[in-house]
Amino acid sequence: MNIDRSLWKNRSRGFERLNKKRDNRRVIQVLKDLEHATRAEKNVMPYLLECCKAYATVGEMTRVFKEVFGEFKEPSIF
């Protein structure tokens, strides 16, 4: 896949600005809350919304789920 380099640089700068602008302590806290809710088998949607409001990235939220559940590996069946 060939990604336009100018688009890539523009996105990269956008993420850098976002990371400087957001309250990282809040992001860490809402991600911890998401992890606790996930482990307690609660409805995680309200916690995901709080993560979004705090500008947590999809990758950061996904990482929480991977830590709790692991990563799915499709079995190889022949």
C-alpha cells in the first residue's frame, strides 16, 4: 500500500499537536477506568465515551482490551 507522504506527515503533526493539547493525566485515568470496567465485565460504552472526550486514541483504547483479553489468533485449520 502506497501512502501519500504529505498526508502521512500532516496526520503525524496532527497527532503531535493533539498529544500536547490533551490532558494526559486525564487520559491515563480514563484508560485505567476503562480497564477496571472491562475486568469487572461492566458495560464499557460509557467508559469508551469518556476516553473519547479526553482525546484518547483508538489505539490506546484497543491496547486496554488487548491487555485484558489478549489478541485473537485465528486457528489454522486445513
